[in-house]
Amino acid sequence: MTLNKSHNILICPLEWGLGHAARMIPLAKRLREMNNNIFIGSGDQHLSLFQNEFSDLTYISFPGFRPGYSRFLPPYLSILLKTPLLLYHIIREHLMLKEIIRKHDIDVVISDNRFGLWNRNVMTVYVTHMPLIPLPKPLRFLEFIGISLHRNIIKKYSLCFIPDLPGELNVSGRLSHGIKLPDNVRYIGILSRFEALLSSTSKNPAKYATVILSGPEPQREILRQKIIARFKNEDFKTLILEGKPGKKIERVISGNVTFYNHLATQEMKDLITGSNLVLTRSGYTTIMELISLKCSALLIPTPGQTEQEYLAEYLSEKGWFSAITQSEIDTTITFPVKTKIIPGEITEQSNFLLTKALEEMLEHCHKKS
């Protein structure tokens, strides 16, 4: 289906990690290919990531809630204690959105897990991979409360997009399957900025490990120091992607460890696919991107972050990835990691599901206008 009218589409990723912005990159590319005008609303770091990918989009300073985590409390408890601040930000961004829509004549708002970006006057889309927010096993009997609250948020939007497949072959497991979902939910397949890129034809015969750092402090820096201590004396190179996008790429070499503040998408893809070992947090966006590359990794979930701990367990049981805890880094890393082959049909189904969902969204928008 081809729609003649261009729409002004505002994309606003959550600022709890770069993954929420990274998975909006393929969405922005696809929507631009469908003859739409793309606006990005976020804080400075996420805007830098998009600006490294696109030179011709419209950028709006529209920062979201950034909770920060405690060194001592588990993330779910730290966020719970900051609920009043979160509610303030939800109300604030909801009111700010009205002015942005008016000023830029926005037709569609796509919110990646930002709760307050619904509006009755335009098409709004909520993106999440976990309608169910997992709790530690002793507290799982309380998960129905989170499911109910999240359902109420989802219902405020015109549509809800879940970046996963709907059937038995899926990536998110019980985070988005096995629960009753509102009627406006659509599975859109996995999202990956690497999907349309070709791999480099040059092969690096050297043996090296790639570490993808992500997530909030202080756990991000704790993992960084553990990785450096573990690999600094090995006889192979270790490349650490810091996940700190800026105006230029910076490289620092310390012994056999090389640090990159950030890499362009093509360079990052070549680095990952050429690695003998990839180590990363079990963030959902990173997992989707690795699956799109049919590349496994050793997952190290952020301690106390129940979503990551569940995904690491779920995907290692499938045999697609291996997983260890952060405390096990010193003793149990093997080189390379052996896993099953990730099914290629995940990517094939994803292309179909995304196109179908975006066409539905634009058709609804077209009728409203």
C-alpha cells in the first residue's frame, strides 16, 4: 500500500538506556522510506545517537525521566521509591507534548516506553517489549498489579507495538506472552539498526573479544572494571564499546584493551560479526540486534534488574545465548562461547510484521486527517 500524504511523525525514546533510542532507528528509517517527515524528541545523549545516523531529521529537545539506580538497592525497588518523581515527569511531558504537537503540526507520536505521551487529538503509538514487568520469584504473586497498571497506560494510546513475534518462536518470553493484552496491541517483529547493512568483505584473522557496555550507573562502571581486570592479561585483544555517542569517535588504547566511545552502525556491525566472543548486558535491544546478525553472545544481566535476569535465563535455556552473573566474570568466561544457531525465520517474520503494523498506523492516520 502506498499513501500519498506525508505525515509528521514524532519519535520519543525512553532515556533509561541507549537501547530505547537504538531500536527506534530502524523504525525511523522505515517510516522515512514510506514518505514521512521524522521528528526526534529526546535528551542530548539520545539526540546525538540519532544525529550520527541521520543528518536530515528534525530534532527537538524533549528529555524524559532518568531515574538513576542505587549502588545498594535493586533497580525495581529504587524505581518504586522514585514513583512520585516519575508521576511528576509523566504529567509534565504530557503537557509539554501538547505544545510540541501544535508547534510542529505533528500527526503521529511514537513513544518508546514514555508513559505520558498520549494525546486524544493525534495518532499515538506506545512501544514496549514487556507488558509484564517481572518481579523476583518471591514477589511474583504481585505481578498482576503491574500488568493492570501497564494495561491502563497502553489503552490510552491508539496502538501499542511490541517488538517481538507473536507465537512460540519469540524473544521476550513471558514478558509479552501468556497474558491478556489489550485489543490495540500489535506484534511488529524484532527491531535492529543492523538489518539492512551488508557485512564487511574484509575478514580480520586476529582473535578478539568485543564488550558492549550499556545500562545505568553504577552497575555499568562496575562491569567495565571487572571486564578490564579479567581480560587485561589475556593474549588476545579486547575491544570495549562504551556506548557514549558524541560528535566524533574517540579511541583509547591501554595495553591489549581498546576503548571506543561509540562507533558508526556499519563499523559496529563489522566489529561484532568479526568477534570470537561478544560480552554484553542482556538488554532487550542488544539481544534483538544480535539475533538479527545471527550472532550469539555471553549475557551478563545487570544485578537486580529482573527483566535482564529473566531474559538471560530464558534465552540461555533456548540455547541461543550463554549467560553468567556479574560475580562469575572472574572464573567462568570461556572462549569462544558455544551456542545453537539462531533461527533465521525470526528476521523474515519481523519484516512482514513491521510493514503490516506501520501500514495500519498510517492508514488510521490518513483517515483521521
